[in-house]
Amino acid sequence: MSLPILQIPGIGEPAAAIIPFVLDVVITLATLVVSFVVFYFVGKSVLVRVTKEALNRRDYSPAIVSLASSLAGSIALFAAVAIAATVAGYPIILSAFATLAGALALGFAFAASDIVENFVAGVFILKDKPFEIGDYIEWSGNGGTVREINLRVSKLDTWDNEQLTVPNSDLANAVVMNTQANETRRVTLDIGVDYGTDVDRAREIILEEIAAIDDVLAEPAPSAPLTSLGDSAIVFNARAWINPQETGAGAIKHALNENIMARFDEADIGFPYPHTEIVGSLDVDRTDAASADD
């Protein structure tokens, strides 16, 4: 007596005919997964290591190295998917994947143009190094000390300890003044004295007070030329050189103002102030009005 063949409910084919299909699906999926895991982890490890070594040999900043490593990992991911699909016998996945990637790229370009612009600007800032962490910069009427340089924005602190978050495109497209880029920086301060003051004596005091500040460099030598004859004052331009990496210009100006003021008071040298003198005469006629009785 022969036994009946097992039937799967809802399926007209016998179970014996389904087993090869199931095995084929399982083997294909296993091939896809194993191929992806092998190619992704091996490819990512090699590609990321090679990228880091190549950029580090060229002394690129850590931010650029980190970005390039992330991009290398993403490339390894897409390559692993493509290779695994080909090995598993599903090349159609490649065309679908390419179509999806193109659509995403187009949508991203329209929706995130500002982000892309700031991203590209951040890459150029990190590469060209117009300023670095700790530098004080000024641009478009703003100023601050650089605390962070990211790929999309840079963060700066003002003198009042307020944080500025600036899109990198603003910094890349503006004229940026970096006060700490060079080894020396000149600090200038206009000082006015009364007309009739002994010019040589006033200049001598100014130079003595500049030289008395420890953070002022001996070379280039300080100077104090007489730069203008104002309406109420003879104006000297005190000039001192400092190392901007160690000394701030503000501290030098504050010290000069206080020290020169004290010395001028001792030497009886006056600080002028704007005033107006009226010369001439004025006649006033007074008319007494007589009151009339009703």
C-alpha cells in the first residue's frame, strides 16, 4: 500500500517540488550575506587604513582625515552591496541601486544646497588654514576667538564670552582679518596733547612708557611719530610691536593709556578736549514797555 504525497494547503504542488526552491533561496541569501560581510569589513578596513595613512603623510588636519575616512567607509559599503549582489546572482540590484542613488543625489542637491555650500567651504577652510583654533579673527563687522572648526559651521567666542555659530560659507566668502597669523603685530594708539606742549618731551615720555611694558618687543623698535595737527590737539601715534601668540593688543593699549596719563600729569602735559571760542561783541537793546491804564 503506497502512502499519499504530503500536500501544502493552498499550494497545488507537492512538498517535494518546493524543497529545491527553498534550498535555492536559502543558499542565495546565505551567499549574499556572507559575501557582503566579507567584502564590507575587509574592504572597509583596507580602504580606511590606506586613506588615513595617505592623508596623514601629507599633514592634513584631523577633521579632513576623519571626513575622508567616513567617505571611504561609505564607499566600501556601497561596493560590498554591489559585489555581493553580483556574486549571489542578482545583478538587477545594481541597476535599482544606481537609480535610487541618482534620485537621492538629485533631491539632496535641491534640498540641501546651503548645507553642501557650507560643507565645501569647511573643507577649504581646513585645507587652506586662513585661521586656526585659538586665533582671534574679524570679518564683516564681527569678531571672535575661534573655538571649533567643523565641516558645516565654525564656533567663536566674543570678548563678552558669547558664542557665535557662523556658517563656513560666510567665512570663506568674506575678507577675514587674522590678528594672530604672523609672529609679530603692531599695536597703535593715538595720543593727543595741548598746543604749546614740548613735543620732544611728550614723545620721550611715550617711548619710555612703551618700553616699560614687559610684553612689548625691543625689535622692531617702538616709535611715536607726530601724525596730525588737529583742531585742538597735537596727535602722536604710539607704535609698539608684540608677539600676538602670547600677548593681546587690548592689554597693551590699556596699560599705555593708564601709564602715559599718569606721566603726563606729573609733567604737567595737558590732554586737550574739543572746545569752541566765540570772538566778537554783542549789542543788546532793551525797550521798556509802558503799561497803560484802562
